[in-house]
Amino acid sequence: MGAAMRRIQAGNALTAFGIGFTVPFLYIYVAQVRGLGSMAATSAFVAFALGALVALPFTGRVIDRRGPVPVVIGAAVAASVGALSLGLSTGIVPILLSALALGAGQAVMQPALATMIVWCSTPSTRTRAFALQFFMQNLGLGIGGLVGGQIVDESRPASFTLLFGIEAVMFLVLAAVIATVRMPQVAGLKDAMPQKDGAQAGGGWKRMLQHKAMVQLCVLGFVLFFACYGQFESGLAAFGTEAAGITPSTLGFALAANTGAIVVAQFVVLRLVEKRRRSRVIALVGLIWTVAWVIAGFSGLGHGSAVMAAGAFVTTYALFGIGEAMLSPTLAPLVADLAPEGSVGQYNSAFALVKQMALALGPLGVPLGAGIPMLYIGVFVAVSLGIAWLALRLGRQLSPVQDNPSLSRVVAQGGPAVGAAPTGVVASEPAHV
């Protein structure tokens, strides 16, 4: 792993650590500590998502024209201001404006950091680089949440201000670390580096929407994120508490099991998936999640003891974590390998936008999960099977080396299924990541 990649991964981990301080406590902070009620807290989450949805459509073009480094720095500063002001705000309007800035800043960081990883890796090392990023993110979030839980005190608003202050500082640390990164200039990165004529090279949204494989990947990504991340703290939580009788503490254990499964399984899973076809790995994730939803349904049938129901629910979250560990070294590198020359930022931003849309619509599962629980389970069993079908269908649009980069050290980027790279695009010697 080169110096640039080490700094990117370190900054990413420290940022996740800071975010972990506040994510579990945002609802309590707005609704109870500031005394604004559940509607205000819900509005804060909406503002957070809205900031991401507004910023992301414009992010890709800026990344491809100016490079990811200034974008990460600007986004980190904006997120830092949003986090600090959120910790100091007492009224609904400043809280919503702060959440808007924080959401936009965090969302913009994702495709910019992903583009930096693409620049600092080769097709043969990219899978492991993104797996390490996902591992460090979850480890940082988990540790941050644990430490934050020891600091926070609902009777002391200042303890929440401290948490948001720590988060703000971590964003500034990220900006400082990224400012020291010297991006490599090697022949193997020609496909990822921005061109002088950014408008022509980037091609914009129209060019991307004409790319059939990328459109199919975005559809698949939306379904994946909606069926997993979009349900964690909304529909599935509602199902667990209403139908399965899961207590809040058990829900906390389930979320911990999800993070633990990712941390424990990430590099074991990586060895199993990095030399296999990406489309089949994603299809297998769909089948694993099908099993997870069936087990979740068992927890809500009421035929077993409370302990059995809790165990089944925790197992569901752990299986989701294993699927996430399989996706982390698969989806992001595939987006990069599909991107035409000079459009890596555009493609990363588009995929990040798809994820944010899926997360924003995730709470639509709450009425089913709470009111018609078995229909809810049936719908997401079908959705998970649909993931497997969509993944296999996507595989027919990919070239052999896009679907399985281990077949070659030269990856064809962005065109229809072909077996060789465009003229002049030569992969550099792989680095150990």
C-alpha cells in the first residue's frame, strides 16, 4: 500500500470514528434533549437526506474537472461547520440548516474519496482497497458509537455538544490529511485522471444514461440499498418491535452483530470473492439475504420463545453484514471499471446518489413492517430473489474482465462487453493493498 492510499484510508477511518459519535444519538438529541419532539427529529433526518440529494447531482462533474482532493477538502469543511452548528443549535430552523450542510458534506465526500481510491489503485488492487475502506468505516463507526455512548448523557445537553464537536474536528482532520496526499501520476491511471476538457471528457448525465451496463448497475444498486440499508433502522426495526416483540436492547445487539459480522468476515470473504465473477457474487448476496428475511419472518411467527425470536432477529442482521462484506469489494470497483475515461467522478457520484435515494425511501417499509408483518417479509424475500436475477442479468452486459478483473491486469473501461482494453490504457504494476 502506497503512502497516498495509507493516508486516504486513515482519513476515512478517522472520519467514520467521528460520525459514529453522533449517528446513534441524533434522534434523541433533537427530540428529547432539545425538546423539539419526534416530528422535528424526523425533519432533521429529511434535511440530512435532502442535502445529499441536492449536492450529489453536481458533484461528479466537479470531481472530474478539478480532481477529488479539493472536493474532499471542501466537503469536509462544510460537514464540520454543519456538525458543530448542529451541536450548538437549539431551535428547529438552525437544526434543519445544520443537518442540510452536514448531509451535503458527508454525501459529497463519498464519491470523491472513492475516486481517490481509484486513482491510487490498479484494477488488480482495487477490490482489496475498497474492502479495506469498508472495513475501516465500520470499525470506526463501531468504536465511535461505543465511546460516544459512554460520554452522552440526556440530562446534560453539553455532552451532546461535545459529541458533535468531536465529529466536527474529525472532519477537519480528514481535510488536513487529504491536503497532504500526493496523487500518483502513472500510466495505469490514465483512465481515471481528469482531462483538460472536463465537459467533453465527463460526458455528463446523458452519456451515462446511455451506458446500458451502468444503468442496470444503478437499478441493481437501488434495490440492494433499499432492501438492506434502507430497512435497518426503519421497516425491519418496526417489524422486530411490533411483530417479533424485540426489545430496544435486542435491536442494539442486532446492529452490533451486523457490524461485528462485517469486521470479522471482511477479509475472509475477500479471499473468496476477489477472483470470482462479480455478477455471481452479487447474486449470491441476494440468496443470502433471502435466507436472512426468511429467518426474520420466523422471529415474528410467535411459535418459539422470546430468546429464539431474539436469536433469529440477531442472526438476520449478521447475515446482512456478511452480504455487505461481499458487496464492498464488488460494487465500487465495478463502478470504476465501467466509467469511461475522465468520468470516474461522475459515475461514483451517480451511484452515491442512487444509494441516497434508496435510503430516503427506505422508511416506506415501516407501515408494512408494523402493520402487515408477514406481507412485509414476503415482499422482501421476493426483492432479494430479484437481486439475484438482476445481478445475473447485469453479468451479460459486462466484459469478462469487468466481471472478473483477475482474468487480466488490463480492464476494459466503459464500453460494451469487450475483452481488451482501449488502445493506450496499460495497467501499472499492482501495489500491495
